[in-house]
Amino acid sequence: MKSVIKYTFVVSLLLSCSISYSDGLYGAMGGIGNALSTIGAQQAEQEAEKERIRYENQLEAEREQRAYERNLANRRVEAAQQRKNKEDADAQYLEKQTQILSLYYPDWKAIASSDDFAKWRNTLPPETNDTLLKTRDSEFLIKAFSAFKEWQVKQSSQIVAKVARQTKKHSKQN
């Protein structure tokens, strides 16, 4: 009987060790499981944080791109407005210069397109001729038309003198 008691004691001891071992094992396993769950949760949080940062960076890049595009559009509008302002100012200047020229020479368009004016222009130095063709300055054009008129008078005088000489010569012959 002593051996049965010993046997029973050993079995019960083994059972209790086994239960303690399994509790410890399951407890350790549970602890490992909890640790793994915690690590998994931390990794998920880190991934979520990385994704949030990527998303915020993408939003910031999009905001910067839109700001750049707005700035570029604003600069284009400003440049177009400046061109229009310059064109308007040029048109006003040209209108004023045309009015001034018309006060002195109302027929300036007819004069400028005449054959005599073209002949006179060909007598001018090339740089003066170029300036005459390109300028909008009424003062310069008024002086040019005055010089042209003087040239015309001189040309007419020379023609009259030539005709007078020929007439005189013809009279002496008769």
C-alpha cells in the first residue's frame, strides 16, 4: 500500500506539475501572444503614421503646385495687362503725334505717298531715311516735311530757270 500511496502521490505531483507547467506554458504563451499583439499594434500604428505623413506631404505638394500655378497665372495676367497698357499708351501717343502733324501738314498722307517725296527721300543719307520711315515723332516729321517742301521749291526754281534759259536761247535764235 505504501507503494500505491507513493504512486498516487507521484501521479498527483506530476499532475500538479503538469498543470503548473501548462499554466506557465499557456501563461508564457499568452504573454508572448500579448507581446506579439502589442508589437503588431505598434507596427500598424507606425504604418498608419507613415501613411498619414505621406498623405500630408502629398497634400502639401499639391497645395504648393496650386500656389505655383496661381502665381504663374497671375504673372501672365499682369504681363498681358502691361502689354495692353503699353499698347494703349502707344496708340494714344501715335494719335497725339498724328494730330500735331496734321495741324502743320493736313495733307501729310498724300505728301508721304507722292513720287516727289520718294525721290527726295532717296537724296537723304540712309540713316536719316530709315529714321524718317520708322519714327512717330511729330517734331522730326514736321522738320522733314518742311525740308521736303524746301527741296520742292528748289527743284521748281531750277526747272523754271532751265525753262527760262531755253526760252531766252530760243528767242535769240528767232
